Amino acid sequence: RKEVEQDPGPFNVPEGATVAFNCTYSNSASQSFFWYRQDCRKEPKLLMSVYSSGNEDGRFTAQLNRASQYISLLIRDSKLSDSATYLCVVWYSSASKIIFGSGTRLSIRP
Amino acid sequence: EPEVTQTPSHQVTQMGQEVILRCVPISNHLYFYWYRQILGQKVEFLVSFYNNEISEKSEIFDDQFSVERPDGSNFTLKIRSTKLEDSAMYFCASSEGPEPPGDYEQYFGPGTRLTVT
């Protein structure tokens, strides 16, 4: 089983739609969780950290379920500019390492 | 807004040659990282660096690789005797605070595309 697993997509949704991604992780010792965004041939950029209590930043909501070992990202009222690959990132404190998921591709159509 | 810069943007080298990839982290950052991303694959952690020494490295970061902070601004990744499979995008990142990323965002540079022929 991969350490961090994501549905590769692509998700192709119309502008204004709500879309959700999930990410599962295998090691329960993992400590910190993040969503990054990566545009084609560009560097990853931090979208948001993910907290156990859930957190929201504008149209983006992130949730963490430690019992089931998954993280989710919800994008409401999607914009054309949301088209990108969304990377789930997990920090394993026991091994002091960061693991990136393979990413979920999102394409927003007009 | 301060940013991480990397040079060159694209490096082509022949198998067996040595390459040095350069990064200028954000000036007040203390923690530095290298990642690589093979085309179409996920971003992979290579190494982290703090206080002039490696603090963590992955299985990928073998004796072929080395990092250095030769002066107060540059952070370099050297790959000795490059192989075809070293072809990838190499990203440098820096952060103000310690691992884990936690409240300290890692800022990524735009990457150097390394092509080994």
C-alpha cells in the first residue's frame, strides 16, 4: 500500500461546481497534513494545512479523519483558475520525512 | 514578496558528468530542502539542511548526491556521475522554522529541469 494515496483524476467539472478530493495515508504515526497546489510544470505551492478540527479558507475546506486515516479537500464555487493538480502531503514525525501524494488533476471547464 | 530562485532553469548534461544545481533561498530562512519530480510522477523528498549540515535525507539521496551552502546565500545540490534516471525537475525549498513544516510554510523555487542524455 502506498504511503500517501490519491485518486489521480482527472476531475473535469463545470465552473461553479463543488468538487471534493480524498487522500488516504497508511502510517498512523503521521503528524501533519497539507494540501498543495501544483500548476503544470510549476513548483508546488501550499494551499492549506489540515487540522483535526477541520479548517476553511474561503472556498476551500480541509478535513482530517485520523480514525480512518484520510484527508479531504472541498472546493466550492470552482473557478477556471482552480484548474491544477492538488497534492496531498503528509509529514511523518517518526521518520522525519515528508511524503507527497501523486496528485489529483482538476480541470474546470467554462 | 520574497521568493526562492533557482539556476539554471534547464540543464542538459551527458551521462557520467557532474552537475551543480543552485538555489538562493529566502534571506531570513534557516531550513533548506531539495526535492525532485520525475516527469509525470510525484514530488520526492531528497534532503533537508540546517545549520550547515544535513538534518534528514531520503533513500534516494545516496553517495552520488551532496549539498552545500558555500556562502551566506547559495544552497547547492551536486550530482556526481549523472545517470539517465536522474533526469527530473529539481525543486529547492526553504522555510523560516523547523521541521515539521507545521506553521512554517515551505516556499518552493521554480525548479531546475535536469536532462541527462
